[in-house]
Amino acid sequence: MDNYKRIIKEIRKHRGELVLDIFEVVRLEGFHEDEDDYYYVFKSLYRGRFYSSCVGEFVPLKGRLSKKEYKELERVWELNVIKC
């Protein structure tokens, strides 16, 4: 499977979930490409929407945390989004 297909498959699988980027917990929103690179589109509580090169990866949190822990993370995320 080529990189493009692999990236799109991962994004479709985890779109809308909270994931761990290299710096923080972010929401995976989608995909962007230009003539130079492929990018994950993330939403950060602190930086807003931003692109991150697909050279790096993200760590899905759903399924790695217990359902209770993930639900609590979602709850706290939503509380902070309302305040931002």
C-alpha cells in the first residue's frame, strides 16, 4: 500500500477523535495536500486549526485509553473548547 492510501485509511479510521500529536492532545479533523507534502489537519485548544506533516504520526487515544478515560478526556476537551 502506498503512503497516500495508508494515510487516508488512518485518517478515515480516526477522523473526529482525540489523538496525541507530538506536542499535545488534538482532534484529528482531516487531510490536506499541496505540491510539497501531505498534512494531517488537527484542531488544538491552544493553536486552533493547523496542519502537521504526515512525515510524523499521531497516536490514537480511543481504544488505548479505557472507555471511561476517553469519555472523560472528551468531556474536558469540550469544556475547554467552549471557553476558547
